[in-house]
Amino acid sequence: MPENSTETPRTVAPPTEVTRLSVNINAETAAKLRWYKEHKGISITETVRRAVALLELVEKETARGNEVLLKSHDGKSVRQLWMV
């Protein structure tokens, strides 16, 4: 599959099977994951799932030429989200 493809990668294992991953992250990233986990009251696994889903959404939308915007709660401020 091309590196810039917007398709979800195909896995060998069925979606019901679990894949165990081991990753090395710095202390700042680990703290952010732990904060979100505690803030939402979810597992670290669910935290990573949500992070990956958000990354996939942003990548697919920007690959289609769309912009991802952040709007303030009062609607007066809009910022564009950039992923590099």
C-alpha cells in the first residue's frame, strides 16, 4: 500500500483478535496519555485507540483536501489544525 494512501491498512488478524504492541515513548508523551486516561476514566488501550482513530480521521480528511478546524466555544475564534 502506498505510504500516502488514505485506505485503512489491512491486517492479517481478524478485528476480534488482539495484537500486543510494545512502543518506546518519551516521558512527556506518556504523561499526556496517562492524563487523558485519567481524565476520561478509560483504559490506556482505549486511550491509544482513540488517539489512532483521531490521527486517521485528520490524515484522511487532509488527504482529500479538506481542512480540520477548531472553533472556540463561543464561535468567535476558528483555527486550522495542521498535522506535519
